Amino acid sequence: MNRVHILRSGLCSTVQDRGRAGFRHIGVPLGGALDSMAHDLANRLAGNPVDAATIEMTLTGDEIEFTHDTLIAITGADMAPTLHDSSDLPQPVAQHCPRLIPAGSRVRFQAARRGCRSYLAIAGGVDVPVVMGSRSTVLRAAFGGHGGRMLTAADDLAIGTPSEAGRQTLERLLAKRSGTGRQVHPHWFVRPIDLPNPDIATLRIVPGAHMTCLCSSGLERPSDAAFRVSSQSDRMGYRLIDQRLELEHREEMLSEGVIPGTIQLPPDGNPILLMADCAPTGGYPRIGHVISADLGIAAQLRPGQLVRFAMVTLDQAQSVFRQQRLMLTKALSMAGLMIHG
Amino acid sequence: MTPSIEPLGDSAAIVAWRLLDEAAARRAIQNATEHLDHNRIDGVIAVAPAFRSLTVYYECGKLAWLEVEKWISDSLNSVPITLETPQQQLKIPVCYDPEFALDLTAVADAHDLNTGDVIRLHSNANYVVQMIGFSPGFPYLAGLPSQLHTPRRASPRIQVPAGSVAIGGAQTGIYSSKSPGGWNIIGRTPVQLFDPQRNPPCLLRSGDVIRFIPIDRQQFDDFRERT
């Protein structure tokens, strides 16, 4: 059975898939890859079903050793991955296409040059045990993924059996390599999914239930200002600083449902943007919700990055999402076709 | 009473009974949650109860808001009124030993009681699970005697041990896994409320009735050893 070894760990690397949608009634977060589109695409490029488990790396990636000839794909943030083997100088590893990693070599991910989260799909998927229907790591409750925790140096991960498409692609790339000596990726890649504008990112939002309670003497709309993503930001949520929002009046409210993308306003006035590992309920006023289509951009925001909000209607949000899925389905089937063809 | 149906972002809805009292809202929410969950249409992912509301999660790639709103509203019109949700009655052992009960004295002092009074009051009431939330398996319990209502701590603890039984305002609850928390800790249960490897993973459900049974330190250790 194929395995990979973690030689050096990144800042926060976890095993993720598409999460656990059906357990929020018992307090379990949705979880799963924060940038689900990048995750899906990486899987498809490696010939995997979209719900196979990938490694999500945050800001700084891992160094990983491959014991077998292995097909991989990397999407999301650009962590300048390089391939190292015993002989040559390190070679850059192309992203957004299937890539052969020869047995005994290492892939070294560095600090992200753009974006925040990089996804490594390995043909066959990371084969950690399925817990409550998913392989995703829940860091706060310490279950799922690899021992319920971040990956650390000396971890050893089992890899599942590649799909037929993944196996054929691997064979083809192996044949290419024996012909040319060097070439280990195909002559194509899929168009990368957009990363946030590094100067100031824009997230589209729909109004939250308490947006009309925002103080008219100050910022009336979250879209009036630019916020900075604080360093107190993780898979549960981001603190947004530099601007404070105030409510006309603040009444004690009982906890109600929240979703990834919900922007809550705690008493200190610094909004919290909830991400995939957020609790299913929250007791702070909800001033808006980042639309589903922009959660991937949100996942790629870095601490210190400026972000502003643009208001759209619920109708627009849902139609943008459907268009985006259509584009992704096309990209995924294109990737699938290329893999098969 | 007709609940309100409101969008929660572009992929969920909140159905709320904000004006009903606690017990009436809980019954309405239980019935509606069960009914909606059994009659899910393609694109509806899950239904989860909260305090005075429930949340419906849906795939916005498959369903538009108006379709979801109509489905919820039609379904709510056909909720069987007589539906009795089966509830469990459970006894939860709690050790109020000072080693675990970090805030027991503070709670007693706040109400001019001694610690024995607090334990007696806390373990002499029936509690109803209003909702599971905050963290996996954490039950919010209604029914705390008013003599024990105690505001949350001014600054939350960074780490509350799993099993801690605590008071936050008018509610009591059990930290099902170790987590940060601001409630006043008055004891610890050896019962594991949430275990991802167990099926079902969560011991309690919304609507369950529980009672706390005081145990001493020896019984706590014995229970732990047996399980």
C-alpha cells in the first residue's frame, strides 16, 4: 500500500474532505476543505472522486516524502512547491495539472506567495478512518482526519487505491518519463480558480437579520468600509479589525443557526466572519453573510489582508453560485476528459 | 402560532417561534424538525433545532430561496398536531467534589447559600434538553431553579475539562468535550456525552428529560474505570 511521510510540517496542515453536513443538530461543525472548489478540482485532476480526502495546508506548507511513484495534483494558494530527489537541482512542481512524483523523492511546499490555503490531492486519496461519515479533521473537538489534529513531522499517511483514471494517467506519465528522462506532467493545466486581490479583496454578501439595526450615526452598511483580517483567524472564523460597527440597540438574543459565511457582530464592534469549522449556532447579531460563491475567496484571505464587502440580493447570490458550479463542472469534466484521454 | 421563515445567507433558512414561551416553542420545534426532516426534498441537506427556532440547510445550486420557502411553509401546514416525540429520561451522575467544582463556592456566595444547598437545589430539579450546540454534544438545559441563576464569569476560561457541569445565567449545561468556556463550573460527570466512534455519537437529544444524581469522588473513579 502507498504511503507518504511528513518530513516537515506546515503552519496548520490537516486532512480534509467535504465535511459532515448531517450532524449540526448535535453541535458538530460542517467542516471540510475551506476552499471547497480548490479541493474538488485537485481531486479530479488526480483522478479521485471529489469527496476523497486531501491535505489542506495553511500559509506555509509541508515537506512530504513519497515512497512510491505517485500521481498528485496541487491547487489553491501558490506555495512554490519544488520536487527534490537525490541527484538534480530542485524542480518547480506545476500546479493545476496531474503530476508524477517519482518514488523516493520529496515535495517541499514553502510560504504561500499568493493566497492562504493550498490543496494536495494524492491519487487514491488520504486514507484516514471515516468518522461520522467523513475524513475531515475537527481540530477543536479533536476527532476525524489524522488523529483529530494537525499533521506534524514524522507522521505517516496511508494512501487509498487510485481510480482507474488515476492509474492510467500515472502509467502514461511514467511512460513519458522513461522516454524523455524528465517530463513528468502533461502539457496542459486547468485555469486556476481566482485568488483574492492582494491589495484589497472583495467578498459579496447578502444582508443578515440584524443589518437594519446597524447604527445610523456610524457605518450603516458593512459595505461602507474596508476591514483587515486579524491574526486571530483560523478555520472557525476570522476576526475583522480596523473598523468597528455599532448597533442602534443590542438586545440579548438566544443562539440561532449560523453558517459558514455568516458575519457576526460581537459587542466590541469587530465583526467575525465564520468559516467551515464554526459552531452550528451563535448568539451574536448577524449583519450579513458572504455568499456561497465567494467562500473560496474568503478561504484564501491571509491575516493582514484588506477586505471589503459588496451587497448583492439573495437571487443574485444564488444565480452566481449556480453559474460558478456550472463553470466548475465544465472544468472538472474537462480535467476528467484530459485524464481519461 | 405561525412561525416566521427567514433566509440565513444563501443556503439556509431559519424558522422561528420567537414569541412562544419556552415549553410551547420546544414542542413546536420538535414536531416541525421531525416532520421537515422526514419530508426532505432533493436539495435539502438537514434540519437542526435551536432554542426558539430551527435551521434548514439546503444546496443553493439545486434549490432557489422561493422554492425552499414554499416547501417549508407547505410542510409546516401539514405537521401532525398530535405527534408525540419520544423522549428519554436519563439520570446523569455528577461529582460536586471541590477538585472538579471550581466555581461551586462562588455560586453559593453569590446567592448567600452554602455549597450543600447549591448541590441539593441543582440535583433536585428536572431539566429538559433545549438544544445541542456550542460544541459537539453540548446540551443546553432548561429548568435551573431561579435561586441558582448566576451570570457568566467575567473572563472565560481558556480550557474547561470535558464533563464539567456548569451554570450560565438561567441555564445549566455540560461541557461534552474540553473547550474554552465562561460558565460557572459546579461539578463533573464521568459520563461521556459525545463520542464520535459511537453510534449515535451524541447521548442526548433535544427534548430529553434529565436529572443529576450526586456521586462522591470514589464513585466517579469507579464509573470511569467501568466504562
